[in-house]
Amino acid sequence: MAKIGSSIFDSAFYARTLAKWARVARLARASDLAALRRQRLRARQLKAHLDELIHVADERLALPLVGSSSFPKPHNADWAWRPELWRGPLPKPGISSVQTRSMLGDEVTLFHDCAYSELTLRQLRNLREEDLAPYGLRMDVFRFDGSFLSLVLDLPTDGVTGLKKSHLVRMDAIIELEKPIEIFARLNIKNGPNTEQLVRELPMNAPQVTVEFDLAYSNLNERRVESAWIDLIFEGPEMNEVTLRDLTFSRRPRAQI
């Protein structure tokens, strides 16, 4: 009986709240400015929570039905991560005439030196049966008069905490190209005044590619690690469509001999 009463109360409260905000919106053009200012503040506070709920709900309910954080990883991995762009819908799903240092979401930044940008970035929904990531990223490049083009992803704090020279950092990607180009991945690790850089060329003989960065070959100062990021560098990208269906990262301690 308590559950039935609670359900009826919740429904009635929701109906009253919905009716209240519908009325506020309907009368907004005639409201006095002081009241309108208070209503705007409350609406923005409410919208922030609603946007968060919608983002999480869309992420959990999105196709593919498998969990958005589910992907193959080494059995002894001590950290694994799929960036937000590939997990759930972004509030702003695309950008045209993308300027350098433009961000799509909170983790992906595009860098280039074009005098005039004919680049577009947009998030797309993955619907193929073989896709594990609910979303992907498509980059269209038309005329390109620059000398470099790169996508930069900042690695989260938990991927950097405890990072050691004994770690292997792995990147897995599913990439579709309209025409073949060379793509390089560069791992950057800021430690104190120095930044260690390890570069790998992506083997583009298949859509699904894997590269590993062995930190044993770096001069990493483990006690001073501050942050890390990945550059995806595209060589000769003009008149091409690049689709990153999935992008995941993991790390594991290398085997001790």
C-alpha cells in the first residue's frame, strides 16, 4: 500500500512540476525582469541535472546493447578506458569549419595549421552488429592547405596515477578510411619539466588496429608524472573521410624476465 501511495504521490508531484514550468515558459515574455532572472537561474540549475541524467540514460540505453565500457583488454590490465565521445551522446554532436584547438566534448581536441578550414567533426551512432562502442567519430577533410592535422585525447587521472617504466600502454582502434593514408599515434607523458614521447605508426592493413607503447624505452621519471595525452597524427588527409568507430586504451605491467 505504501508503494502504491508513493507512486501516486510521485506522479502527482511530477504533473504539478511539469505544469508549473510549462506555465512559466508560456508567460516568460510578459514576466517582469526580476522574476524572469530568478526563473532563468532555477531553470539552468534544473537543466544541468536533467542534462546529466539524459547523458547517463542515453549511454546506458544506447545501441549496441553491450555495456559501453565493455571491450577486450589484456588479462592483467590494471587500467582500461574508453573516452566519453565513444561512450555516450555529446551535447554538441558536431562542428563544421573546425578551427584549430576546437574541442568536441571534454576530451578530444583538433589541431591543424590550415589558413582556411574545410574540416568537419561529428559524433555518429554505431549500429553495426560488430560494434562494441555505442558511438563513433567521423572527420571529413576537403581541401587541406596545412602541414599537420592531429586529434589529441587527454588521458584521465586514473590512467596516469601509478604509471611506471614497467608499464605497456596499449591503444586499440577501429578505423575506416575513404582512401588509404598514414596515421601515427604519439604518447606524451609530462613528468616534471620534461615530456616523454613515444611514436607508433598504426598498421592500416585491417580496420581494427592495436599499438603498444613500452615505457621501458623511455626516460620516464616515475615520481614526477603529471599528465599524459595521445596525438593521432594524420598524414596527407586531403579529400578523405576518416571514421573512428571505437578507440580504447589500457595499460598493464610488462612481464618480468
